[in-house]
Amino acid sequence: MTIRFELKEKFKPPVSDSEYRHFREILKEARKKSEKHHIFWDCEKGEKKSEVRKKILYVAEKENLPLKVQSQRGKSSLRLNFSTNDTKGMARRIPPEEARAQILKALERAKSPLSRHEILLKTDVSAASWNLRVLELLGKKKIRKVGSGRGTRYVLNQQQLKIPERNHPKD
């Protein structure tokens, strides 16, 4: 009885060698341009965005390029983000206690009430976890909600609500 062994990779790369070289050159050029411009990858007719995305991410990982790829809803293009730090549109996940602490710190530093948008810009809290974290803080009476709808603002304490009085010269 003869036993034959054949060694094959368990993982088949999503790109051929020539495709890899092609993607690598494009991604390196795109990274240079990304400092001043938004970078989009337009898929050819018949190409699946998910397959192209997989290939781009595979090459970027092998080349140690810091890349995040977002699908453009309703379009046949992908947005490439080469930023090494977390951006607000692609926030990293942070623990709930850290998110609450960041919201409190942003409000503590503010001289006036802040909107949701202003708080999200000043913190690493994702828009997805915003509602839950704010409801928790409101429930514990750590913050107050002022206004409603688009005019909703959040404050840490009563002091932020006071409007500075103008000193009028006496007649």
C-alpha cells in the first residue's frame, strides 16, 4: 500500500499574481493621492463590489497598507480610506464606560450646551452607540437634555445653561 501526500495551501488567495501586482501599484498610488483627495474605486460593469473589496483588502493587508473600504450605497463604487487613525465615519468600538466618560468630559469642557453632532466630533463615540450611551447618562441624571428635535442640546450642569449678562453702561 502506497500513501501519497500532496501539499496544497488551504487558503486560496482571492487574486492571481498578475492581479496582485496590478492592485498593489494602484493602491500605492492611491495612498499618495489620498492625502489631498477622497479616493473611490469604480467597479466595472459585471464586477461584484464584494469581490473587488475582498481583493483590495487582501492586497492592502499583504502590503501593510492601513486601509478601510466602504461600499457606496446605490453606486458601483467603493471608498478607500488610507488614514492610520480612526475617523469619525469609521469609529472604533470603545467600551460603554469609556464612551460615557468621553461624553461627560466633552460636556465638562464645553462653555455652552452641545448638540449630538458636536459631541460626536469631540469624542471617539460612534454614532451607532450614541443613543444608548446618552439614554444611560440621562437615566442616571449625569446630563440634561435641553430642547427637542434639531435643537436638542446636552449639558452637564445648570451652570452651562446660564446666559452671560451684558454689562450695560448706566445712563
